[in-house]
Amino acid sequence: MSTPSQFAMFRWLVRRDLTLAWRRRADALSTLFFFVIVVSLFPLSIGPDTQLLRSIASGLVWVAALLASMLSLGRLFAGDYVDGTLEQMLMTPQPLYLIVLGKAFAQWLVSEVPLILITPLVGTQFGWTRSALLLLVVSLVLGIPVFSLIGSIGAALTLGLRGGGVLLSLLVLPLYIPALIFGAGAAEASLASGSPEANLYLLGAVLVLTVVFAPWATSAALRISLE
Amino acid sequence: MSLNWYRYASPGKFYPVASKMIPWFATAAAILFIIGLYVGLFLAPRDFQQGEAYRVLFIHVPAAWMGMLLYILMAIYAGIGWAFNARLSSMMASSLSITGAMFTFLSLVTGSMWGKPTWGTWWVWDARTTSTLILLFLYIGFVSLQSAIDDPRRADRAGAVLALVGVINVPIIYYSVQWWNTLHQGATIRIVDKPTIAAPMLAAMLIMLAACWLYSIAVVLTRLCCAIIERERGVGWREEALTR
């Protein structure tokens, strides 16, 4: 029997995860609603002052997106770990790197693309201009994959531990800081009519570094957690 | 005769030597602390701009250095322990983490004690302060991950992955925080470039740094010895060493 090619494995994995997510639609939707609710809570706690809200909104949206993407991290490997699928995946001849990348990609499609799509709607609540909204979306497109990739390291390390959720956030939140700074900085610069390019380039650099190195660290962490 | 370094990588060989060295390091640390405090508090002159408040820097600066260095050291030991399956190295990393976190916390506390009279505020979102705070978070993550895992070998390796990811991130975090700060508020508060530091001040700083190093070695070795005793339960040499 010939082993399927590496790309076929990747495609199979993404399709499988999407099918699983489609059968449990409520999971992905709850992340989305969490994001919308958190963003809407801020005006209620700070006050309806439009000027103030507009000046801090990019930071609010970014922190809310960060928290929402952390919520779905616990599910990244947990289901496959419990039913033993993850162990089988580790034994396949295909590189674990690709498996991790495939799972992170599927996770991104399911939980984070909807979140990016709804951002313009959320942003209009704060009275943003069209160009500012566009920049916010671009910065989220570049930044959110960083969150899910770095988060996958933490998810792999905390697999099957008690109190995994809170522990996971302790591990990964400090590592999110560069992406948060550059991303929120880019969105903020557009509001202050400054130049957001520098922040976007830096965010892109962080994304490239993460795509290359994070799946590798996640693979190592998975092997440690499953041995 | 060449020295065999691997000999002391075995806990059984390391423990008797280490436990004998602890009192020496502890005594030296205590003596240097007393000398350093005397030089810093009584011999060093009053600062022209900052008055007496600057004297807290004699503990603040060494603590900040130790906090950063111990994190790098911890990551190196954790990496060695993971790569070569050397459990003594991994135990060393765990022992270092708590002392490192303590020094980082101490540098934050003393920093705000210095900031209140000098800058007029307890806390400033300045690049160094913020990155030190993030370093403390990284230590907390490492310690809490290791304490959540019951199997010591898994705890060692998981901690190693986290420490290495953290140590790669430290420069990125540092520069991002620095750029974030300059983008946002610019140089509103800056430590004025001091004229060349007076000799007693420099001496006090260096003595305190040496004292902090010796203290760290003594405490880390003590913690390491406790970890060895705990982990090598039921191994022959340990029963002999304890009953002797």
C-alpha cells in the first residue's frame, strides 16, 4: 500500500476538521457571540462617550479578538486526544508539522474567519470610517493566525491536565503581546491618521516567524504530552 | 588528568558535593550583603538630583539583572535537560525558576519604590518596566505549568518547550514594547543621563551584584538538593547519604 502524499494528508485533515465543526456548529458560533458581546460590554462599562470610545476601540476589538480566539484553543486537540485519534495521527508517516498546521488552519477557518468577517459590523458601532475599518480587518487577518499558532503550543502542552483552561491562558497570553502591540498599533495609527505600514510589516514578520516555528514547537509538545 | 564533567551530571555524585558547598555560598552571600549595604547606605555619597532615594537602586539594579539572566540560564538548563535527557539539568531549571521570579518581582517592587519619589508615580508604562512585568508573567507560566503536571519527566520536558519558546520571544517582546512606547507617548519621562557614577556607588552596586549571585547559587543548590532527595526516592545512594 502506498502512503498518501503529504498534501493529501493536509487536505484530508482540514476536510475532516471542517466536517466535525459543521456537525457541532454551536461551538464556532459561541466564540463569535462571545466576541460580539465582549466588544459591546465596553461601551456599557465606560460610558457612551463617542469620542472616547472611538479612540480606544481598536484596542478593545483586538483584546476581544484575542480572548475569543483563546476560548476555542482548548478544543484544538482535546477531542482528538480523548478519543485516541491524536495518538494515531502521531504514528502516521506524514510529518507531525503538517498535521499541526492543518489543524490550526481548520481552526482558523472555523472560529476566526467568522470573527474577522463580523468585525466591520462591530466597528460601525464605534463610528469608524471605512479606511479605518479596512485597516482593522487587515491587521486582524495578519494577527489572528499568530494567536492560534502560538496558542496551539500551549494547547499541546496542557493536554489532559487539570485546570487546563486557566493554565493555558497563563502560558500563552504573555507570548501574544508582540502581535497585540503591532496589530492594535496598526489599527490605532489609522485612526490617528498616522502611518500604519510599519506596524503591519512588523506584524507580517511576526506571522511568518510563527508559521515557520510554532508548529514545530507544537509537535514537540504533542510528543511530550502523549508519550 | 582531565576532569570528567559528566561525573557530576549524576544526582548521586552531585548531591554530596553540592550539599557541602551550600553553607560556603550562603556565608559568603551574607558577608557580601552586609558589606554592600554598608558601602551603599553609609559610604556612598548623597545623589545630587535624586537625594537619598536613589539608594534603593543598589538592590534594584542587581535584582533586575538577576531576573533576566536567570531566565536565560533556566532556558539553557531546561534545553540541555530535554535534549540530552539529563534529569539533573531539568531539576536545575525548575530550581532556578522560583529564584528568578523572586528577583523579577523584587526589581518591580523596588523600581516602584524608587519611581515614587523620583518620577512622582509608582508605575510608568515605560519599555523596561513593561518588559520586566512580562518577564514575570513568563516565569509564572513556567512555574504553574510545571506544578500542574504530576509526572516529573513530562513536567521537565513541557517546561523546556515553554522556556525555549519564551526565551526566543524575549527579544521580540522587548523590542515590540520599546517601539510601542515610543510610538505612543514619546520621551516624556526619562532618566536623566547621570554624570559618571561615583566610585563608592559603583562599588556598592558590584558588591551587591556579587552577593545576589552567591545568594542565588546557595538557594538554587538548596532547592536542587531537596528536589534530588524527593525524586531519587528508593535509590540506593540516597538512602545511604541520608542515614549516614
